[in-house]
Amino acid sequence: MHIAVVGCGYWGPNLARNLNSIPACKKVTCCDTDAKKLDRLRLRFPDNGFTTDYDKVLSDASVDGVVIATSVSTHFSLAMKAIASGKHVFVEKPMTASAKDAETLIAAAAKAGRSLMVGHTFLFSPPVIKIKECIRKGELGKIHYISATRVNLGIHQKDVSVIWDLAPHDFSILFDWMDETPSKIWAIGRDCIVKGIPDVAFVTMEFPSGTQAHLQLSWLAPSKLRRTAIVGSEKMLVYDDTENVEKVKIFDKGVHYKDPETYGEFQLSYRSGDIWSPRLDTYEPLQVEMESFLEAVRTGKVVKSGGETGLSVVKSLEAAEESLKNQGRMISIS
Amino acid sequence: MHIAVVGCGYWGPNLARNLNSIPACKKVTCCDTDAKKLDRLRLRFPDNGFTTDYDKVLSDASVDGVVIATSVSTHFSLAMKAIASGKHVFVEKPMTASAKDAETLIAAAAKAGRSLMVGHTFLFSPPVIKIKECIRKGELGKIHYISATRVNLGIHQKDVSVIWDLAPHDFSILFDWMDETPSKIWAIGRDCIVKGIPDVAFVTMEFPSGTQAHLQLSWLAPSKLRRTAIVGSEKMLVYDDTENVEKVKIFDKGVHYKDPETYGEFQLSYRSGDIWSPRLDTYEPLQVEMESFLEAVRTGKVVKSGGETGLSVVKSLEAAEESLKNQGRMISIS
Amino acid sequence: MHIAVVGCGYWGPNLARNLNSIPACKKVTCCDTDAKKLDRLRLRFPDNGFTTDYDKVLSDASVDGVVIATSVSTHFSLAMKAIASGKHVFVEKPMTASAKDAETLIAAAAKAGRSLMVGHTFLFSPPVIKIKECIRKGELGKIHYISATRVNLGIHQKDVSVIWDLAPHDFSILFDWMDETPSKIWAIGRDCIVKGIPDVAFVTMEFPSGTQAHLQLSWLAPSKLRRTAIVGSEKMLVYDDTENVEKVKIFDKGVHYKDPETYGEFQLSYRSGDIWSPRLDTYEPLQVEMESFLEAVRTGKVVKSGGETGLSVVKSLEAAEESLKNQGRMISIS
Amino acid sequence: MHIAVVGCGYWGPNLARNLNSIPACKKVTCCDTDAKKLDRLRLRFPDNGFTTDYDKVLSDASVDGVVIATSVSTHFSLAMKAIASGKHVFVEKPMTASAKDAETLIAAAAKAGRSLMVGHTFLFSPPVIKIKECIRKGELGKIHYISATRVNLGIHQKDVSVIWDLAPHDFSILFDWMDETPSKIWAIGRDCIVKGIPDVAFVTMEFPSGTQAHLQLSWLAPSKLRRTAIVGSEKMLVYDDTENVEKVKIFDKGVHYKDPETYGEFQLSYRSGDIWSPRLDTYEPLQVEMESFLEAVRTGKVVKSGGETGLSVVKSLEAAEESLKNQGRMISIS
């Protein structure tokens, strides 16, 4: 297979590096309008192809798929052109700048019979997968609520809010775990440093099942925190991505409600048991993500992080942003 | 001075213990409708007075002040009677079950010329005082936002939400640090275990200065967290009350905005310097709180945690609760 | 049963408090040569007996057992007199100031048919018992080595080295876990603050099974550390007594040696699996220790922390001290 | 300048990478007897020279210096030949397999007027340098003792003990901080996995100043620990190299001895103040190390980590190993 990486700035080279290390990927072509960026990559990957002309990539019949790692505002048009040229498409997150564009893109890919994947890399990471298994098996019971914190100092984006920058990670993870998307969302935040660009936000969601999820997002925080707590009716779980060793901890802890009928007053029983930190695989998620895209190119089937996932994330981003601009007003998501 | 402790259940004995250890307090009388509770206290403090009759306390002319540690719903009537009897009054937090009652109580105390104090003990604790000094001296600069987490497993209250149970701590601390009270508040939460009694809540406030503050409150969490981060324009601070040693850490960290005029585009400079954990005094806050009440009895002047503080907390509790019941609708506080 | 607590300074009141709360203990008598100490205890335990005269305690036929919490140098003579008076004896750790005295005391108790217990409280603590179970069941495999750290700032003892002060804890724990006592010991240390009183020491032991154990002891350290690592052939374990929640962690981790015959060179395989923190009981060890003594008084049988345990600890203390005084020379223990 | 890297296995490529990024280094030649290793490097550094013939490197007059990263047993002969060929030499740690060889090498370099450096990289790392400054300025006072732990699971070396593998780091750091080398050393350890190759060792040193230092070294431990505590008469310091943020913490903590003359008994006063974590530079130590070697090539002067440093480390390794083989016997170092 021959894959083209489009956009070779900050993130593209990581995608190129992983593609170059996968045997099934026989050829990699790097494309960027900035020739200097290509020169730098040429030193690392002398066998790759290089071009500043996206049209050449699309007209090259040997190119099977296109991996788009440009700025968000260009995702839609570049991806649409690729599909129109018969290419399979992988586009970085967030998928598009609007839900409407995302829907158009999904329809175009479906009509053309081309695979469409979105780069929600966390869905391929060992802790996220392990936690999904725990939830699926019912180990945590019914999920009462989830609270996630994703904060540190920097880097302020110049065009999008902290929500568009950081929430795609948590949205994709949460929707995957919950197997549902939120019906209501609230966001409150502040633009502390640059007027018009919120750099701290508190986002709350409610899912159709009743589960609530909360995000704390900030580019302006004393310490890097990447902590998600899941409170279930049977067990509780903490996922701390800054930990080197015990990234996932499962607490055999909970409170059970006993029916008040017989006692006149309800009774609660608290339980506190063992804590267990499962061993996690140690592969690089990006590698598996790229392998998954190659598989989608080969089979025409996307198994994870497809267009619908990308769309659901963009819908929630739009809704959260709307709430933020309207002083935390509750926004319903269809 | 002669002080009566009214309500000798869970908390009252702590107040009695501290009063007994203050030399200026010559006599302590313990009052509770449950004689068994008094019997238990009699073993510990054989020299104290004991009575099940509140009216006897009020009619005893030697009693200078009354310390009320009963359930919230009884605070108002007990305190009003005490003031009517010419006693100085200390009432546990939250001060009353409604802002209206709080205002009536404040007016009554003022008219009677009696001291009225509320048991916001954290205002007397070494880390809270140290942080207030830092803020006052301008060490942190302008406060961008504050985020606090107060969660652990249990204890579910049977009559009030997690907001009325836990937020009084954070409200009193935040208002003291900020030297202002919020003008807007939002609260979203869920009653996971007992229908009608929210046990997890996400509360956001906006102060007139523009500062935002966020609380995460829960009786249903895998680990005990008591962490407050303050993000200022000059420095950032973390107050972790579960730490034994480094409860307060100051991060010489920040991001500065440079005017974009000359560059065409704004510039941000990030700064990351030393981390400093100041030594804190190690006294028991409750002891200092009781000494402060005795001083208020002696002088007729309340220097900290008076009626107005108690009222501001109750106002915010009411507003947060109203928001919670209205799906996170923004509530303005006058 | 009627128990007398002899020595009511720092530790004795804790023993008296626990004895007072055990129903089987019908009467407690407190004995100290300092009447002021007794006066303070009288306030807390008005129903207890009080005397400054040890001989009266011994001549009181109703006294079944004596709990000795005086300074080490007096343990031997007080305990011998108690046994001579037909009392069962509990003596605080370290049992005596010399192994010779310990042996004499054991022989006297045996001859008199009286129970002799030593206050190695850690042997009754939930984490130590849980770890002993793990080792007994073979979960850790063969124990390669154990490394323990017990350091913090203060309190310098005025008459004994840091070894006599702190090592009794670790010695009693280690010997209980290993079910053997060391055959060789080394100790190196320094008297940093007070000449002649070593305040930091590094102690290494070798057990007949080949297991090595290492202690780091200090009154002069920046942070309080109470950490013991056990490295077994099957699993590894960390016991951190400063942790509130996860005091014991078991690491499914190890390295296996494969016979080199077939490969020409030996092969090692490393394994890293789950981490598990078992729930621990939460009772007060001192309470269980006192209950155990009462049981020993009742039945005449000591089930844990008897004279032989106390003797083995004193033997190792003597040997370690001898090594320390001889620049780390290896001392054999018979 | 033209530098040759000799030995391109595990570590050599890191040295080559850093040399390639230093502008003053105009040419890098990679040398290894294994052509496959060179092939791999050729992809990364296509402009470098490559050879399997060490003699060619030495006979190439354009080569100014040789960086030796082969196995320890070959250091001496390769370095001697390089000096005989007039090259400046950088040799990885430990410098040689014996102190005698180290002395011969130092003499040869001195006679030939060539720079000789040893790869004790930690001496160029920001935390080690910052701590040295603290000690030099007297901030910690007189150093009472230092305790270091360097343990984790793996990697077992097949030819040397854990002492020769891990202690070079701590020896070089300690000798640099103390500005002296130990006069006495003890080592006790065990070969738990492979007979004849100790994989856990407890090493204690005494310096002429009286300071004691202690190392805990192991390839067989449940968690990675890289913690060094320095206890001074004025302050205490903890250096934890596994921490991302607060690698160095200074505790304003100590105990002061007051002369007993006037009181009859000595008095100790304990002090516990602020904790301070200084900001550290974030450069890569290896880069600075290589720059330092290039400077030594240019000027003929070695400013840090020269032959004498390498020799002092090898002397202590030899002495520690001798103690280990003699059951912890104290070994004097001249």
C-alpha cells in the first residue's frame, strides 16, 4: 500500500514515522506546501516520496490512502477532494470545523465506498481499551458519573478555545466507554489571557442513560493533570495518564442502598475493599492506529474511530462552545 | 466567662473539649435533650455543668454565650431565643436553613448588641490564613480562576444535598480569599444513590471581579480529595489538605501576554520557576475559633466569621441549590 | 481480671486506655513513682486504682497480671519481682537491656508457670499480619531480600542508640515473617549530633536460609519514611506504613532464570504484571495486643510475642550494637 | 573538529547523535566491528563516516578525538592505542576494569599531552550541579550523611556485579559533591538470581571528613527508585530523579545541639521550616558532556570528569567488590 501524509508540521512526522515502520505500507509520500518541512523529513526518511503539490498526490493512482494532519479549518476541503479522487481518508481530530461538514464528508465517503477514519488516538491506547473492557464486562456496574481533568500550563492555541483543543480527547474516550453520546451539555469558562479565546472551561454532560460526565480543561494550571475518575454502582476506577506505572486503578468500593420499606428509613451500606492495578500493554497507540487505517484501506471497513465517531465529537464541541458563549446555558444535542 | 454548648451529638463534644482547655473560659455547661449524650460527656468533663433544658441555660444569668451545634433546621430558633435572652451566640455552619432567616438573625443580634459568630472553622486554619496573606500581598497577582475538589466515599446526609453539606467549607474559604461574594452561580449534579438527595455536584461561580471558581463535590468518589488550585496572573498555588507535610505549594509559574501591536500577532511568554512550600503553624483551628468567640463575648466585636460571612454562604447555598433543581440554570445573587 | 499498669509516662496511658475498654478486664490499677502522672490519669479513668508503690501492686492478691512500661533498664528487675510474686507479666519492648537478662527472665517465668509477653505491637497490626499470610502461603516465593527504612527527624534518645530505639520494630517484624532469626549481622552508623549516641545506622542481616535483610534507621532525616520492600522469587511486595490507603502493595513482578545448558549462556526472563493492594482490617493493634495478654493470663499460654520473641530481638540488638562499635565487623549470632 | 565514536551498540548511537548536533563538530566517524550496527546508523546519519577498522580511525590524521563506548574490558587497550596515536580520548564509565589500568592510562595521556575524559554524565546534569552549588555555598551546612537508593527490576549484566553496573553513577556524584573520596568502604550483597553475579548490594562509605554515605543498589526491586537524601547540619535535601517536576527539594529542617554545661544535660532543638524546590535547567546532560569533550580537545584542558575522577570511581568499585567478596569486611582506600 502507498499512503500519503498531508501536512508535515508538528504532528504529521509522527504519522510518517509510524507508517514507515509498518511492513504493509510499501511506500510513504510526504506532502506539505512548505518545502523546508519536507527537507527535514527527507533526512529521516530518505526512501519516502516528497511533494508540495496536493493535486499530484491525488492524481497519483498508486496512492491508496491519504492521512491528513493539517490545521482543522482545512480538513474538510482536503478530505472531500481526496474522496473525490477515490482515496481512502484518515483525518486528524477534530474531524472538521462543523458538524454539517462532518456529515457531508461521511455521506461522500459512503457514496464513494471509501474508508473514512478520524485520528482519535486515545481509542487505541492500552488504558482506554482496558477500561472499556471493565465497563463492558459490568465490573464497575452502572456508571453513576465520570469526572475528568485535563490541565497544564500551555500551549495557548491562537484560533480555537481550550474546548476545541482538549475536549476531543475526552469526548472520544467517554463516548467510546459509554457507548452513547450526550443529550445535554453545559460549559462555563473564561478567557484569562487572550480576549476571545477561552483558556479554562468546565464542561458537564448528561447522557441518555442518566450518567453525567464532567471535564475540567485548562491551558493555565500549576501542574499537569490527566486524571479521570469513574464512579460505578459496583466499583470505582481512576485512570491517571501521568502515572508511569499504575495508570489504571480499580477500587472495590461503593455504597449500596437498602430499600427503606421495612425500616421506615432508608439504609446505606458502605463497602471498601481491595485496590487493583492491572498490567497494561505497552505498545505505541499511534502505531496501532496507523495499522488500523491500513487495514481499513485494505478491507474497506473501519472498525474503530470512523466518521460517526468523529461527527459525534464535533457535535459535542459545537454544543459546548455554544453553551460557553451563552453563559453556561444548557444545550440539547440531537 | 461561662459558655453553654447546645447540642452534644457528633460535633458539640469537640467544641466543649476546646472550651474546657481555654483558661478564659471559667465554666462550661453542656446542654442536650438527650441525657445519655450528657452522661458520656460527664465522664470526660466532670467539672462541667449539664442540663437537658435549654430554657434553664438561657435563664442562667451567669451564662455569657451560647455555642449552638444542633441540626441546621434548629439553628435559627435556638439562636433567636439566645439573643432575646441577652446571650452572645456562636452557631455552627451553615448558619441557617435560609438567607431570610440569616438576615433576621443578624438584625436581631445587632439590635440587641450581641456578638454573632458562625462556625466556619477553616477560616481559622493555618493553610487558609497563609494563602489569604499571599493573595493580599499580591504574590499571586490577579486571580484568574480557582478550582476546588472536595470528594470522598460517604457520608450521605439524609436531609440535605451534597451542596449544603460540603460547599459551606469552600464558599467560606473562597469568599474570604477573594474578599467578595459571587454574583452568578451554576450547579449541575445527580442523585445517584438516594432519589431526591444529590450526592455529586459541579458548582461554578463568577465573582464581580471576573474571577471564576469551580467546586467539585461528592459523597461518592474512589479517593478522598481535598485539592484547591488557584491560578493567578503572577503565580499559581495548590492547597492540598490531605497532604501531611506540603499542604500549600506555590508555583512561580505563569503566562504573560505581550501586546500584539508591534508584532502583528500577540505573543505569549511562559514562565516556570521555583516551587515553594511554606512552613505552616500547627495549632488546632477549632481552639482558635473558640478563643475568637470568647474574645467576641468579652469585647462585643466579631473579627472573623461573623453573621455577614454566614449569610453570604447561605445565600450562595440557596442559589446553587436553585440552579441544581433547574438543570444548571444560571442564578444571579444579589 | 485485674491488671496493673506499671509506668505511666508516655506509653503507659495508652496501655491503660486499651485495658479499660476491654470487658474481660474488670479492674485496672495504675502504678507510677510520680504521683502527678497518676493524678492526670485519674481524671480520665476515675474508676481505676492508683498507687505509687509497686510492692503494693505485687502484694495485692487480686492482681492477675502486670504490664510494665517503664524505661528499659528497669524492665528486668520489675519483671522478675512480678514473676516472683506469682503475676503474669507483659513487658514493653525491648524486653531487657541484655540477652542474658532476657534468658533469666524467660527461665523464671517458665519455672513459675507464668505467662510472659513482650510488647512488639507491630506483630498485632493488620499489614504485618497480612504480609505474614502472603509469605506463609508462598505467594511471594522464596524471599531473596528485604529492605526496610525507618527514618524521620527526631526524637533523639538520651541513653540509647538509634538501633535500640528503632530496630526492635523491624527485628520483631522480620523474624516473624521469616520464621527464623539472623545468624550474622553488620551495623555501620554515626553519631552526628550527640557524641556517643549514634543517630543514623545501616544494619544488614543474613538469615540461615540465605535471605538478607537491610535496615536504614535514623532520627535525622528530611521526611518520615516507613517503607519495607520484600523481594521474592515469585512476587514483590511494598509495605509503606505512612500511606493511609494502600499500605501494602503486591507486585506480580520477577525475573526467572533459565538453565544455560541448552543455550550455552544463561537466559533471564523478566515478568511484570498486575499490582494489587489488599484491603486491611482497621482495628487498633494495641487493643488486640492487650486482649492477647488477657488471654495469656486466663489460659497461661502465650500465642504471639512471647519471651522467646523478645529474647531474639534483644540478641540482635546486642549484636548490631557490637558491630556498630567495631566499625561494621560481622557479628555471628548463635 | 573530527570525532570518532568507537562502539556503536547500545550507548554509542546516543553519543553520535549528540556529536552530530554540535556545530563545532564538523565530522563524525562511527566505528564498530559489527557492520550491521553501522548500517543502522548510516540511515540516521548519512553524512557520517563509517568503518569497521579501528586502526584506520587511529591512522586518520584528521581525527582529533576518540569517544570509546565499548564494553568495559576493552576500554584500557583501545584508549591506550588512541593516546599512542595522538588522539584525545573520551572513555565511557567505568573508565577501566582496574585501578592499575586507570593509573597507567592517566600517566600515558599526561605524557602525550592529550585530554582524557570519562563519561560520568551525571556530573553534567542540572540537579547534580544545582545540589553541588547548594553544598559549596554552605546552604546545607556540614554534611552528616548521604543515603542513596538506585534500584529497579533489571537489567542483569552477564559479566559484572550490580556494584560495577550501578555504583559508578553514585560514586561520581558523591565524590563531586563532597570534593573528597572515601577512605573506608563496606559492601554486603547477594547473588539472588545468577550464582556469582551479585544483584543486590548495600554499600557504605566513610569520607575523611567523617561524612558517611550509603548506597542501596539492586536489579531486583518492585519499583524504580532513584532517591538520594543529604542530611546536613543546616538543611536537608532530597534528590529524586524519578520525579518529573520536583527533582530537588530542600528542607529547612534540622536539629541543633546546645552545650550541656549550663544545663547539666544536653539540649536539642528541632527546627522545621519551608520546603523549596528550585527550578532546574532542562538541557540534555549528554549534549553538554560532548561539548565539554570538544572543548577539551580544542584547549587540551579537561574541566570536569577527567582521568582522576574516573580513577577514584574505579578504586572505590574495586574496594567495594573486595568487601562484598569478604562478607562485608571494611576495606581502606588509599
